[in-house]
Amino acid sequence: MSNATSHMHADPFTPWIVDTTLRDGEQAPGVVFSPTEKKEIAVKLAEAGVDELEIGYPAISPEEQQVIREIVSMNLPVRLTSWSRARQSDIECARTCGTEGIHISFPLSELYLNLMGKDYMWVHNQLKTLIPEAKKHFRFVSAGGQDATRACEETLEIFARDAERYGADRVRIADTVGIATPSTLMRQIRRLKTSVAVPLEIHAHNDMGMATANAFCAIEAGCDAASVSVTGLGERAGNAALEELAVALKLSGRYRTSIRAELLQSLCETVAKASNRSIQDQKPIIGNAVFQHESGIHCNALLKNPLSYQPFLPRDIGKDNYELVIGKHSGSTSIQHVLSTKGINIDREQAGKMLSNVRLAAGRKKCGLSAAELVTIYTQCLVNPQDTCKR
């Protein structure tokens, strides 16, 4: 992985993007991808420029192994990895699937070790045994510390050193229950970067709403790779969202990105359909409300410069143009603009005469008005005013 080395002094840097939609994403309760859907999503991820796909957990079933083999046979231009527990039998199942890489997950926090009746010496011995064994069958081996952000820092540091010593190509720091914050995570990553040379990966969960921020800040602190999923799909509150991190990296101006942002909308819609989970209107980057505007002040500025109240343009992610919503907070300029799309041109004074009725109608409806409803108000107020237009 040529671009997954320390970038502490490199400028600009291209973070390595690992997508786990087909593994961690499918672990979201009630989500099941059919083999056809898995292959379609894999193709779209590859087309979108993702560097690595974690495509499944082979030990779960023979059916899972079969679809992984089918994706491998597609020869996509990305690294494909399987996920494994710290068990020889899991590694053997993964070996039969033919992926280039494997990720082996090790319990690391005191809580997780106690749940398994293990201690860190067991983890050390498993690292010593399993990583060299996996290296015999896979070109790339990743070792992950599960619940790493709740492990004591000394244990995490020892784990990273041991994983490096026994041949791991990358170490994953998993914020398994999403309790990290950007500042604490940056401190942990910087500390690890002074202790090991092996590339680091952040795997962030979104329980506190900070997964994307944590992934971005981990990269800022020196992390070489980030694990994401499309729409943030994953267990509980989900994972760091591919589309959010990709756009944040691009807009920062400090990083190159391999992601083709213009394909993100289509990719997210495909995953949303396959997972039977709708995209919420206010979902960052891809939600319908992201490019909808009602405030008169905002709309007036947007018509002069669309970047005035948008961080990027809709077309940048493959979406149609922004939309001016007519509602309680609309101004004259918005009314003029929407009516013009219907072939009706009025001046600002005429639009002002409609404002009271527009606001009353939106208040009664408790949502925005359609263009057709605005035309009706125009007719009432300016064409056949009589007593129907409130002044």
C-alpha cells in the first residue's frame, strides 16, 4: 500500500479509504444484502474510487463464503479483504475465499477481555501465532484492537508494537462503541505514531454523533487509513460515513482523495435501497434538505452566488440543482424566481403583495408550498385580487 505510510511530513496526503459497508454495514440490525446486491454495491464502490473493500465475514456461513468468492472473481481494481476473529478456524475460512487481505480482530479493552475470560498475554500469543500464519495465505494482514478506545493507553501501545513485530501490515484502532472524541483520539494517535512505524487505521462508530469528525481528526493526527461505510450504515448509530469523510477531506484542501465525489449520490441511493433504510432529509451531504432553502436572506444570496449558503454544489456529488422552497420564511426574490420557472414574471413590488398570503398558506399547511400553489396565490393576489389577497 504505497500511500498508506506515515504522512506526518507529506503534503498533500491521500488517506487510504477502507469501506466496510458489505461487512459492518450489513451487521446493522435487520439489514441483509442479497448476493446480487452485494456485487452491485462492490462494483459501485470500486467505481467511486474506494481503495479497499472489507467484503464480508467468511466464518458466518458457507453462503457468505460463496458471495465473497464471487466478488473476488470479478477482479475489481481494489484491494478486497475478509474479516476474521482471532481464531485459526476463521482464518482458514477466509483463506478459502481468495481475498487479497484479511483483517483479524483482537479484544483489547479490559471489559472485552473479561467477557472472553482472557488477558493480554492471550492476545500477545494470538498475535504471535495468527499473524505469521495469515501471512502465509494473504498478501495483506491487518490487526485490529477491538474496543481500543476503552483500553488503557499502555495496552493499546503494546498491542500496536506486538502487531508490528509479528508482521501486521496495518493496525486498526476500533472505537467500537463510539465513545471517542476528536481531541482524545488525536492525542492517542499522535502517541502511537511516536511508538510504531506500522500504518494505522481508524474505525469509528457514531454513537455520540462524532464518527466522521473522529475519522477526520485521526487522519489529521497522522492516521494513514480510515474505515467507513456508505451512508454510515452499521450497528447501532452506524459508522463514519464514506460520503461525509470524502467531501470533508476534499473541502479541507489539505488532502488528496481517491473518491469520485460525483458518484456518491448514486452509490448512497443504491445502498439505502438494498438496506431498506431511507436517507433522512437532513442527512449530511446526501439528504434532500441539504440543498433546499427557504429563508429569504439565504435564497436572495444563493441566486447571486450558489456557494453563499452551500459548502459545495449539488453537482459535485451527482445531485440535481438546489431548490428554493416557498414557505413561511420566504422573501420576494424567491417568489419571483419560482414563478419565473412557470413562465410568470413579476417585479419585486408585486411579489411583496403576495408575501402575507404565502406565509398564511404555509402556516396552515405546516410545510412548503408547491409551485402550483404559488401560482394559485399569484392568481388570487395579482390577477383576480378582489378580496382574496390579504394586504
